[in-house]
Amino acid sequence: MFSDRSNWDQHPNALSILLQNKTSRGDAILDLTVSNPTRIGLDYDVGEILAALSQPRSMTYEPDPRGLMQAREAIAAYYADHGEDVDSDAVFLTASTSEAYSILFKLLGNPGDEILIPKPGYPLLSYLACFEGLNAVSYPLRYDDRKGWSMDMDVLQALINPKTKAIVLVNPNNPTGSYVRRRELTELGQVCRDNGLALIVDEVFSDFMAAENPDRVQTAVNHSNALTFVLNGFSKTLALPQVKLGWIVVTGDPDLSVKAMSRLEMMLDFYLSSSAPVQYAAKRLLQQRQMIQRQIFSRIASNTSFLEEQIATISNIRSLIREAGWYAAIEISDAVSDENRVVQLLDQDNTLVHPGYFYDFHRDGFLVVSLLPPVDIFSAGITRLIARFGG
Ligand SMILES: Cc1ncc(COP(=O)(O)O)c(C=O)c1O
């Protein structure tokens, strides 16, 4: 009866069974995987956010396939703050970045076509591709002890075949926190143009830069000459995933952009999924950005310093170079498999971390922690991790 694309193995793994048992027993877990920003004790301006979302004009339905003009202008103003000129007609609103992906996959691929995604990378991408009948093929990011992460352009190009339709770039990438370099974006643009591919650039973490670097691309908007779709949304930029607003900015090749926008407009007209209250609220909500981001930066800075100080003298544990984002990738050199490590840590120390394989790291020996947990939880969890596996 059901489609192949919904036929996922839904059996819980050892880690999720253990977590379920512990949670139902009432054990206090130090959760170093938390990515829900509304659960980490941020101080939101609740009155202003709810007032912005309850404007009486939301009671009139004024459907616009691209999204209401006021909201698109607010998004264009966000890019103006980043030094980029964006035409509000090149902005298309969705309910989330995930939905934006699924619209773009429908726009670009026929069933059985391929998209290229980064490895290590965000696990949801291959599922989103599959739901649209596409195959996600991973291209590797390589790690260098001095320079951090970079793209392997030769391997990426060798993966392109007549079924390839788009390259997905997550900038900065989740979980590696690495930005694409200017030179890489230029090269990628050429690869896309030579092969008739679109570029999809997911920038949900782009505001969360750890340190200035003139080489990195903070946004691909106006900086790519291939047909490019830049994705972002309120779930990370404003730490408000529950208000549900995402967007696509169409940029790059002018002729292809016009064609893409006309098709996108038609497709989005069938969904009209972004709600009026959030669209009318967009401008006011974006004014909350600095206040919310400041708190996240401060949390990340405290947790990062704790982590670095604690592992400085531990010879078999190091954190990988991180340029941005909400996560830290940690490498542990020992003979323990990732699966055993995360199960052991939860079982013996009530501490939850993500194994590297969850993000498709190329081998065992990596784990990923969120830098968002309250400092006392983060530091207690890291202390337990080091006590168990530090050598
Ligand atoms: C890289 C990346 N893109 C997109 C999303 C999803 O964003 P949204 O909540 O807007 O669908 C996430 C969520 O964690 C993410 O990590």
C-alpha cells in the first residue's frame, strides 16, 4: 500500500532504546545534543514576540505565492544589513528551510535524479531528497589540522553524471561549522555552469560566525554566478523554530533566475504554506535578532572555552577547527567504536552526545556536541566524557 520512499527502517537503535528506558525511569540526563533553542534558557522578549504575531490585519487572507510583500521586504532588509542588495521579488517564503529544500528538489529533479550533499553533513538532507524521489550522493569535506575543512573539488566533479541536478552547500556546514571559501564558491559556480547544475546554499547558521575570516563567504547572495538558491529562516537566525518562517533567495545567473522564479511562483501557489501572522510579524521579529543572537554567542563562547580548557592537557581528545554554528566536533583517539562510546557514556554517565556516524563522518573516532546547553550541564557532561575516555 505504501510508497518505497516512506519505507524507512524505524526500529530504534541501542542508544535510543537506552535513552527511552532512562527517561522513563526518571534518570537525569546531561543532554549535549540539544538543538532546540527554546529549551536552553534564553531570555526572549515574549511580550514583543507575541504582540508582533497577533496583529489584526492577519485576519484577512491575502494570498501571494511569493509571500506577503512586507515580509519579503523585511528579508531584503536583513540582507541589506549584511551588505547585500536583494530585490524583494527574488525572495520566496516557505514555512521552514526543510520545506524550501523539498520545493527546490521538486523544481530541479525528476524521480531518480541525483543531488550532491556534503559529508560529514546534516542528516535530514538525504531524507528530504528521498521524499522527492531523488538520490542524495555525498561529496567529501576533508579536514586539515591547520586549515580546517575544505571541499574536495576533484572528487565532487567525478561524482557528477547526467542524472546530477544540483549541488547542496551548507554554509556554514552542520556539524563541522566550516564556511565555504571564496575560491571554492567561484570554482563551484563554474562547475555548476559547465554541467547545467543549480547550487543550493543553506545558510541557516551563517550569522553564528566564531571569528572573522576574510576568506570565508558569509552569504552566497550576489556572490555566485551559477543559478543559486540561498536558504535561511527564523529557526536559527532568530532561534524561533516554532514560528515557522523560512525563505529562498534566487540569485546568480540572471536568465536562469527569471525562469526559476516563474516556476517557483507557480509551485508555491499550490501550497501558500507560510501563515499570515508570521509574515506580518517578520519585520518586528527580525528586530529581535541581535538580542537573541547575543545570548547564543555568549553561551557558545562559555561552553567552547570550557571545552578547550579541559581538553588542552588530554592527549587523545581534541576538538576540530570550528568557524561557526552551534556544534563542536570532537575527535577521540582510542579503540572504542562510536556506537559503544555513546552507549557507554549514556549508560554509565547519563550523558548524551551524538556519534560521528549520525553525521556520516568517514570513520569512527568522532562525536558531536551541541554548544547550546546551559553551562552547568555542558561542563558536567564534558567532565564525565573526559573522565571516561580521556587518556
Ligand atoms: C543545516 C540545517 N538546515 C536546515 C535546518 C532546518 O531548518 P528549519 O527549521 O528552518 O526547517 C536545520 C535544522 O537543524 C539545519 O541544521
